[in-house]
Amino acid sequence: MLIRLLIGLLSAVAACNLTVAQSTQSSAKASTEPSAHLSDFQVVEFRRYTIKEGEREHFAKYFESYFPEAMEQTGAIAAGSFFERKQRNGFTWIRCFHTIEDRAVANAAFYYGPVWREHRTTLNDLMTDSDNVMLLRPLTPEQGVTILPAVDPVTEPPGAEGIVVAQIFAIKANSVEAFAKAAEPTFAGYRAAGAREAGVLVTLDVANNCPQLPVRTDGPYLVWLGILKDNHMLETEFTPLVEHSLQSLAATGLLRGTPELVVLDPTNRSRLRWLH
């Protein structure tokens, strides 16, 4: 019995040493590639919540205080969080995963983990709806959501600046690629006017592998994301281009309705923002 116990202890020590060695090697590699985990996100949740009247600022403070780093620990990333301008109770945020399999793993780790368990009652009590969620993928692997550095609390004391815009197109079935090609001159015009393209996303047509987190099934959609410097750029340069393009995009015959332009003001710690 004593011999078996000693063997077990030696095996445990050996396993721990191996784990530490592997961790050390991984840490050494990570030190030379500090942002390796912040790229190549091929699955995106575009989440639009409705918050109780008068509670949106409180919700954002709770969200930013507790959740971004907890999600990052699971391998996901909160790419940005915003107040919707046209919806005074609208809080929108974007969460990204490397793969659809990672989505299931990361969401399970987060929603069954200690941080969400501690704060879920507070956050849930402030929401009236959290089911308006589009599950998306980059149009091409290179057109995923831009993951910017976290807001630096020392060098960016005012917090995130700028404006993020999301133009949402409801597209007819089997027409995503054709519409994306037809819309590219419009998107090029946005970029030429100074908008920083932050992603071109389309509906990810797969089964929802986190059924406790509903996603919309009324696609397909294409979502163009951009970052603007300020209201002047929004009002004098970007919005006129959007309005001018509506007729030509409708003329493609590939849309199911009028595109929606969502104007988003970044919350204090939103990664997606205008960087000078």
C-alpha cells in the first residue's frame, strides 16, 4: 500500500513538473507574441440589449467593471460595447470567438463561472430583452472585427472616443456574396471619406451550439462596421454617403428591406473606438 502511495505521489509531481514546463514554454512564446490571442476571430455575436428605463449607464458600469477580462480568460473577447443613439435604452456589444467550437466552450466557462454567478442577478434585473443577437462570421477571413488594444486607464483618462457605426443589410437568400460584391464600391467610398473599416460580417448559418443563448434565425444579414472620428465626420461626410447609396444598393434587387444604420457611442472601456 505504501509503495502504491509513493508511486502515486511521484506521478503527481512529475505531471505537475511537466505542466509547469509546458506553461513556461507557452509563456515564453506569448511574451514574444503578446497579441497572438487577439487575432483571427471567426465567430461574432452582435448583441443588442434593451435596458430598463434610466438604467443604461448603470448597466454599462457593471458590465465594464466585471466582464471583459473574465471573458478574455475564457478565450473570447469583448470587442466593443456601446450606447445606441437612436434607442435610449439600447446597449450593444460585440463578442468574438476563434471558432464555433470555442464559442460553446468559452460561453460555458463564463456563464457557469464564478464572475457571472456572482453578478448575474444584478445585470439580469436591469435588462428587459437580451435575445436580439446576430451570430455572424467575417465575409472573408481577413474582414473580421478589428480587435484594438484595451483602453489604457493612464494614457486615455477620458476613456474611449469616437463613434462606431453598424450598417445592417437584410439580404435575400443565397445572395450574400453577390450583394457584398455589389456593395464594395459603397464601402470603398466610406473608407475614402475617412471611416475606418472595422469588419464586414455575414450571417453564420450553423446550429446554435449554446441554446441557452438565443440567436436570430431571420437572416441572412451583412453587417458593415466602421469607426468615425467625431460627429462632424458622421454628419457631414459619412451620413450623406449612406443616404446617397441607398438607391443604388436597393437597385441590386438583393435586399429584403431598407438597410439599418446603427450609430453607437463607445462606452468608457470599449476596445472599438477612434484611436489617434
